[in-house]
Amino acid sequence: MLLDAAREAAAEAVGCRADELVFTSSGTRAVHSGIAGTLAGRRRVGRHLIVSAVEHSSVLHSADAHEAEGGTVTQVAVDRAGAVAVASYADALRPDTALACLQSANHEVGTEQPVAAVAEVCREAGVPLLVDAAQSLGWGPVGGDWSLLTASAHKWGGPSGVGLLVVRKGVRFAAQGPVDERESGRAAGFENIPAIVAAAASLRAVRAEAAQEAVRLRELTDRIRARVPRLVPDVEVVGDPVRRLPGVVTFSCLYVDGEALLHEMDRAGFSVSSGSSCTSSTLTPSHVLKAMGVLSEGNVRVSLPAGTPAEDVERFLDVLPGAVAAVREKLGAPTPSTAVEEEALVVDALGKRCPVPVIELAKVIGEVPVGGTVRVLSDDEAARLDIPAWCAMREQEYVGEEPAERGSAYVVRRLS
């Protein structure tokens, strides 16, 4: 009875039928089971899988396993805000596409994805869409005509060790591995009843206050997004400024080691993250930031849980500048005053179309001392892609994009 009641409550929160939802041992297990079961169930259609470049590692690991077993994978790129284009998913669909995957919101930068629009494109093509809703489900149901959904209770403040897998009626699904009679044969083993009941109760509780709390946390993250660049020199705040989760804000600091900055903030009483959130224990460079083409060094990810007082945010903003300055000093980084004195060489490529901005950059890079920078002014949209690509090919550092009076300024640092 407890299990049935928890399933009904979770299904109501998701917006699905109770007999479409099963509980798993984790959100990762839900993702692995959902992807493997759908690919197996639609094997006759084909073995093509679509994922975005910024998915959680559980999705990307499933894609790697599928590819290793002979399947094909298309990874859809994102823009600098971390969002996919609906047209990119439409272009990736093929007659042999068995499944498409798209997260509802990014776990590192908070950017929300156009799930409903992508789901519609997939539905028209007869392809099921699996949505990883781990980050967003606590804030509200996922809209759109999606086919499968996964989530993890600890993301909305529930207990660890409980995941959700929803498989809509009509989706061809074949559970993989040994199965038993529990959870419709989709999650073997005895259910953790106390944890499942707590997961459903906590989801209902956070949903009851989600709308009001979202407004409050969004104001706090807006405060961080606006003030950090003014308080700390050479910082890039990443992620969509509008279409994003309420309590997540991410920025990267030039000339800063991420791990060292974490230690400085920890000593001040703040627990923040760096590197990829999928592999935070190793502090590996974030695949999300890499896919977005933004600065990844000195990365800081701040997550504000429900109930975070405004006073804590103010104290964080007071502590951060000193912590960043301390790390930069230890690393022997240039001071802001030095950076101001060493003016960057400016290349005016306004009004010129691709590939001229890149050509102009290549002409002058040799005139810049090692460690110096070039600011390429361009109003050509292609420059946003071409200049970072040129830096990668020529082993120069693409620092990032800055606003300019016209177009944008693309900053490149000479490394050799």
C-alpha cells in the first residue's frame, strides 16, 4: 500500500500514469535502463541514438556503450549558452533512429532546454524522446509530448538511492539483463520502501513551495550573475541568463586553479563545485563548458538549495574577491593593474564576412608577445565559431567573447 501510494504521488508530480512509472536504485540506473531498454525494444527500426553534447555523464556513458556494441551515435552541439537548437535535432533524425535523449535543464550551468519543441519534432518522426529531468523535476513537471523520463530523488532534496523511470504507453521497451516480477520487470530487486516513500513525500513538499521559492532564488542568482563580474576581474559568467534553473549559477575565473579556489572558499565556509559535476571527485575539465566553447579554467558552480538566506549570498560575494586574488597571487598571475597597462591589440573586422575576421587575426598574432592578447571586433555570426576553432587548430588560447559597441569582441591569447 505504501509503495502504491508513493507511485501515485510521484506519477501525479511527473504528469504520467502510475503504471508508467517505476522506481529504480538511482537516477543513473534509471537512465541506463531507459536507454538500453528502448534501444533493445526498437532494434528493428535501427541502432542510431541522438544525444546532446551537454548531457549528464550517465547518458553519455550509455551512448559510449551503445557505440562500442556497434550502434551509431549523433551528438548534437549547443550554443554558448548551453542550449540546443531544435533544428539540430531535426537534422540529426534518420530513418534508423531508435531513440533521442535531451536533458530538461543542464546540471552544470542551469540552462533549460527546448524539450517540448524537440519532443514534437521527434514525435512527428516517430522517434521516442527520453528526457533526463533530474535537475528540474523538483521545480515542476516537464512539458511536451516526451516518451520516457528519468529523475533522481536526491536532486530535489529526497534520499539518495531512489530514481524514477517513466515509460509512456506505446513505447517499445525491452528490459535488459535478468529481470524479476518487481517494478514491471524494469528494476530488479526488492524496493527500498522507506526511501521511496520519503522520495515521494519530499517531491510533493518541494512542489508545494516551488513557485514562490523559485522567484526568491532567481533573484539571488541574478544578484550573483550581475555582481561577480564587477567584483572580480577577468570572470566569465556562463549559461543562459533567462532560460535557466532558479538556483544554479556558474562562472569561470581566468588565471585561477579550480581546486585551489575550492579550498579557499571552503575555508571561508562555502561549499561550491568546480570541474564537471558528473566527475567532481576528479576535477576533470567540464565537458559541458567545452561543448559551449567558454572558459573552463577556474570554474565555480554555485548551487543555492531551497531556503538559502540572502545573507549567505551577500557574505559569499564579500569573500569571493579575496579568495580569487589569493589564488592568483599564489600562482603568480598578472594583477588587474598589470592587465590594464598591457592593452590588447585590436583588430577591427566589423562589416567583414567569414573568413576575413580569422584571416585578419592570423596576420597579426605574430606581432603579439607570448601571453599577450588580441581583441577581434566582428559582427559576423560565423566568427563565434571560426575564431575558437582557429585557436584550437593553431594551439592558441581562446579567452572568450565580450560585448562591444558593435558586434562582439573575441579575445585570443598568444601561447606560442
